[in-house]
Amino acid sequence: MNKIVTEEFEIFPWNENLMTGISQIDDEHKIIVNLINKLANDLTQDKEFEVEDTFNELALYAEFHFKNEEKIWEKYLSGNELVLLHKKSHDSFLPEIIKLKEHHKDKTFTQMTEEILLFLIRWLAFHIVDEDKRLTLILNSLNQGKHIDEAISDASDFRSNSTDNLIDTILAMYDNLSLKAISLIRERKARIIAENELLETNKKLEKLSITDQLTNLYNRRYFDEIFDRELKKSKRNKTIISLIIIDIDYFKRINDTYGHAFGDVVLKNIATCLKKVCKRPNDFVFRIGGEEFILLLTNEDTNCAISLISILQKSIRDLKIPNINSDISDYLSISGGLISLIPSQEDSIDSILKIADDRLYIAKQSGRNKIVIE
């Protein structure tokens, strides 16, 4: 079954309008933007714990970034009111998110997270374009040898005269983008849910196609597929393959005596017993029709197959399923035929099955309640 692979998408694309020109700040901003995008992609997967983990990672990194950024501001603008205002903006970040969570606590987890995503995009875009870029303008003036007051004044004049419209345009763009991105998240999430439901349905259909509905064992169709695969593997690797055909002794008399509903219960109990005994990765159990079952063992020697048969016979005796009209016992018993071999190139499914079936016939003709192995 193929696994759904969902492509990543950007709810908050990074572009040159967000560059401050200060490499450390720009690199840290990119990490925050990437975390916001990760948060959005996690949300489409409908896994709350992943969303929470990413959000916690974002909150911790934002705190780390704010401290670094404040050190840079303090280095060039020590004691200036702008430093205090910038720190105040940073300090409001997490409380605003907590307030959002509280305000939207009656909404679904997804709805609440969508509101937080909208806030994150709007806040970060405004913070970078309006506040952080001011630092770049001031530093440019300082690098030209201007006094701090003149540098701050130049930055304010430049923003007032040249960039207000650009800032408004950029912020409007990101605001509009965030709303569209939320719609995209909802569409993506709906599609993923639909695809997962389809996968689950296909898995169920696939299981039904290879499973006997009464006993939940593999069915005859799947036996042909598995036996063909394992036979080819045994021929290629020159390893032993063992096949046991099992038939419930006088099963028709169970149905006639106790009813078909009881007969169905018997088949289920036998199936459970078979699965408990044949539980290794290389063991396969099938119901191939009526009261007939097949065990397919691979990569095990003949003695192992014989030992398993003994365990199986004892397990079925211990069930003490009544069959008072049986000619051999008051309780249910089984007969079977075993073939264990390293197959040659001439051996086929049909030829191996015929040998096992012939041995089952001998077991029945010679008194039942036995497994013929040669």
C-alpha cells in the first residue's frame, strides 16, 4: 500500500523585503519564518502533538532571537527610547499569543491554531518591516559618521518620505497572503483527510480480498499467491518448505448434531488455535474451504514441522470441543497430511499439494485423528 506523500508549502514566504542587511538578524528571522511554515504544515497533518512541539520550538527560538536582537540595538543605541520600545514589542509577543489562546479556547484546536498563525505572520511582517528595518537605516547613517541623534532623525525622515507606502503595501500583501494561506491549509487538510480515508478503505478492501471472513485467516486466493512466492524463494535459496493440509474429523456430524451456528464457532476456535501455534514470521495459516485448513512453513526443517504438528494436536485436544457422534472420540479431532522438502525446479504448487492431499486421504482412511508425514 502506497503511503501518502504531502508536499511542503509556504504560508509565509521569505523575500528580500524582509532583509534588514544585518546577517545575524536576517538568519534568525529566516529560522522563525521556517518554523511558522512548519507549524502550518504540521497543522495540515491533524496531529496536535506535532503542532504543539513546533509551537514550543518557535516560542523558545523567538525568545532566543529577541535577546540577540536587543543586544545589537543596545550596542548602537544604548539608553535610547527606541531600545525600550523595541524590547516592549518583544515582551508583548508571547503574552499576545497566550491571550489569543484564551480568547479562542472554545474553538477547535485547528481554528485556534489558525488564529495564532494569522497573528504570527502579521506580527512578524510588521515587526521586521516597520521596526527592525529602522535599525538598518540608523546603522547606515552611523557608518557614514553621523551622530546618533542625526542618524535617528535621518531614519525617521527617510521612512516618512519614502517608505510608508511601501511598508503599507508589504504589510497588506502579507495580511492578504496569510488569509489565503489559511484557506490553503483547510483545503490541504481536507484533502489529506480524504486521502487517508481512501487509504484506510483500500486497506480494508485489500484485507477482505485475502481474508476468510468467518475465521479471519488468509483465504484460498491468497494461499495461491503466498505459496507461489515462497516456493520460488525456496527453489532459489534451496531451503525447506513444509505444507500441511488439515481436515476436521467428522465436521458434518458437528453441524448435524449441534447446528451450523455451533459449527461456525468451532471453525473460529480452530482458527484461533492455529494462529497461536503458528505465530512465527515464516508461518502462514489459511482456510481453503469448509473444514479444511493449510499451514505453510518456510525456513524450518522437517523436525520443526513435525514438532509443530504435535503441539497443534495437543492444543486442539485441550479445547475439548464436543463431537459425540464422532466414530473416534467424544471430542473434536483433526487429520492431516504433511510434505516437507527442498523443492526442485520441477516441483509446482499442484504437485506439492497433491502429495499433501494424498497423505491427508491416507490419514482419513487409516482411522483419522492423525497426521501422515510420509
